[in-house]
Amino acid sequence: MTATPVQPDLKARHRAMWGLGNYARVADELIPELGQVIVEACEIAAGDRVLDIAAGTGNAAIPAALAGADVIASDLTPELLEIGQTHAEEAGAGSLTWRVADAETLPFDDAAFDVVMSCVGIMFAPFHEKAAAELLRVVRPGGRIGLVSWTPEGFIGQMFATMKPFMAPPPEGAQPPPRWGDETHVRGLLGDSVTDLRAEKRTVAVDSFETGAEFRDFFKACYGPTIVAYRGIAEDEARIAALDSALADLGDRYLTAGTMKWEYLLLTAVRR
């Protein structure tokens, strides 16, 4: 297989995108429980060596450390790690190291971890095969893998589908993030390198918005990919209005009595 060429500035643009806005508010206010979900699913306990890939501000790494594990939280965006470090100190999380790292070229030894996890993180690495290969490389045989990913058909997957016509095309070979929420796709990525693979679709309830317009405005202010979508059409008032309308309509379709249900795939496996 021919290696996919990576644009020289691709990683810099991804790093900058996730540093925009206020992702900590998304993690802390909308989906705080997802970190504990993955920690429990991986049965993380004292003494485990844990790697959180694309950890963001630590919504999974911090509860893993509080469970007594020795955790490395890695992410491409140092601004998110700095926020996470502050959160960890406030929470009293002990054995937790913050490390700038690319999910597609992890700076860790083979078989270095008992548990490798990612909570709506690794799914945003553009080249899925590379990220999956690195994940498999760094978890020891018999070690556990845990992934939480937004599904293509769920709310966040549909949000990305809504934004796609308004965004620059992805680099050649890149795959859409919500494909990590497709069980068949992830089974293909992990292949026969794992056993005991279990996958379950769940939802997280989000009750922060009364209208679709409120959701849209929150994401326009806080969520890096949405901010980038609007910046790309900043000179085109008609396209801005169209995206405004499309995102508000999407939010309204998913709102029922002030609550949204955001679907995700919880997947666990054991390294063969």
C-alpha cells in the first residue's frame, strides 16, 4: 500500500482548530459523563498503565487517574492539555502526565500500556488506519482498548454532515471522523489484532439548549470545527445564512422538551 502523503501544514491546522473557541466548555458542560463511561468500560484500576489518545482537556484521563491508574494524557493541541492540567490539579488527580503527541505517530514504546483509550478524540485523526495502527502498537498483548466515538447517524455525525458542504475538502485519503462510530469500520481497522470486541450504541442526554439556534450559537463560539467552517465562508453572507439555518434546523429536529440525545458507540476490545 502506498503511504498517504501528509500536507506539511495539516497537523498545524488541526492543532490550531482545536485550540479555537472553548472546547473545555463542550467537554465540561455537555458531555462530562462520557469520561467515566469509558473508564468503567475498560475496568481501569489502581496500578494500570493507561494512555488516553487525543485526551483534550482530560474528561477521561482525569477519572482514570482518580481510579488510581498511572495515566498519560496525550493530545495534539497543547492549549487543551494546559486546561486539563488545571482541571486535574483541582480534582486532586495524582499520577497523570500531560504529553503533546500526534495520534498517528505516538512517541511511546511498543506494548507500553495496559489500557489505551480515547473518548471522542482519536476519531478526529484524519488517517484512520495510521491512528489505529499506533493504538494497537502501544497496548500490550492482553491489554484493554476502549473507544467512545460519535456515530455517523447520531446528532454529532449529522452536524458534521451538515457542515461538510461549507468546509474545504479534506486531504486525499482522509476519512470522516464519525466513521469511528461505525462498528463495521472499526472492526476493519482493528482486524485480527484484537479479541473480545464488544460494541454498544448509547446516547448522552444534553439539556443545555432550548432551541436549535442556541445550540448553533454555542458551537459557533466554542467548537473548533464549527468555528473553522464559519471562517471559511466569512466573506459570503448568503452561505453564512444558509449554514446558520441548517444548523439551527438540525438542533430543532433533535430537541424534545429541551433535551437532545447524542448517540455514540462504546467499543471495547482486548489486544491479541
